[in-house]
Amino acid sequence: MFQPAGSAASEETQDPKTLLIPTATSHSPTPASTPHCHISLSPGSKQLRLVDGGGSCSGRVEILDQGSWGTICDDGWDLDDARVVCRQLGCGGALSALKFAQLGQGSGPIWLDELNCGGKESHVWRCPSRGWGQHDCGHAEDAGVVCSGFVRLAGGEGPCSGRVEVHSGEAWTPVSDGNFTLPTAQVICAELGCGKAVSVLGHVPFRESDGRFWAEEFRCEGQEPELWSCPRVPCPGGTCHHSGAAQVACSGEMQVRPFISVDTLFM
Ligand SMILES: [Ca+2]
Ligand SMILES: [Ca+2]
């Protein structure tokens, strides 16, 4: 939900759980059994997660309904469908839509088949399909996604330093340097597998984003598993007080993340 500098923020952005993307998506606390896993809760009972992809933003797509985690069939599975999944989870944009259970077969129900998302839907289960639980598939056809992730460091010498940018699901957008603190930088460096934050700079011109910037400030305490989990507030009065984009330098080069369980295929 980027916006031009100086434009008004809407009143409905007061609840930090609904701030990021203008959908009903919310973000649940991370369950102990699936560390660093993005899970999206809907107002109903369904939940969405990615499994066996080596990180929180790639994996086999699984949906919880009626007490059972199930999968999506790959018939008709494409980037428009994957885009909805990635955005719903706060995982940025879709890099690829995987077929044929490339990230392993799930079990239980196959909830969706012949999914036909337009790409803008707020929840993957709101996309057209054969109908809930209706399919002619097996788990060898389970669908997966690789998402971009929510945060990156851009314009630096490598993936571990540069301008802080977050992904709305549509585009990368810089984060302003207003109230941007070291604990937030620590969370970003750790999430990216880049070690510790060693410096935070501001005053980076927004010119590469045509003046757009992310319309929220992140208020990490430093221990959060990822930036997406951090408290955030709308920029005061709809205008982030800033002098440019935030820039972070981390101590390390890209490292293998400790929770990677499959391989680094997509790093
Ligand atoms: Ca489709
Ligand atoms: Ca089918």
C-alpha cells in the first residue's frame, strides 16, 4: 500500500494486523511447530501456509479447513494464482508457480482444482475453481509457489546492503528513514541471512521509486523472526517524516538460513 509522499492515509489503517495490504489478510503468531512460517488467517476458519520450500515464502501451498490441512491441484495453476497466495501471506510477489508436487506431496484433502485467479483476489479460496473440495487429482499434482519475500536490500553492493524495500504484492517500494531504528535493521539482516546490522543510514533519494515510499513505519523490537511480524504504524498524518529512504548495511554476506530444510534451490 505505497502512496505518493504527502497523500492522506485512510483511517482504517489503525489496526496493525490489517495495515499492510488492502485486503482482509491478517498475520497470526508463529506456531512453535512451524518456525518462521507465514500463516494467513481469514475471518472464516481457513488458514494458508507454505510447506517444504526451505523458507517461509516458498513451498507447497496448504490450506486448513474443517481441521484438515489440504492442498491445491496444479491443473490450471499459474502465476496469477501464485500471486494471490504470495500477497495473502505477506510474501511479496510470485516468482514461479510450481506443478507436479515439485516441493513434495502433501496429504489429506485436495481443496481446490482448476483455480482461475485473476491475480487481485484477497484470498486464494475466493478465486474461481471447480468448487471447494471438488477435484480429479492426486497429491502428485500438488501446487507450490516461490515468492519474492517481503523485504530486500536494493542498490547496494550485494544482497546484504542497500536501500530497504518491501513488496506489496505488486511492486518493490522503499521504506522511509523516518523513525527507522537499529532493531528494525537487525530483524531485516537476520531475515535475509545477512548476519547483524552494522549501520543504518537515511537520506537516500527516492528517485528510483518515482517518489513513492511505503506508507508505514516499522517498529521492530529486534527479536521478531521477520519484518512482516514487526509492529507497524501508519506514517503520522499520512506523511512519513523522512528525508529519504532507509538504508541498511549488514555484517554478513548471504548465509544459508538456519531453518532451511530442503536446499537452497531458490536462493
Ligand atoms: Ca489458474
Ligand atoms: Ca482437474
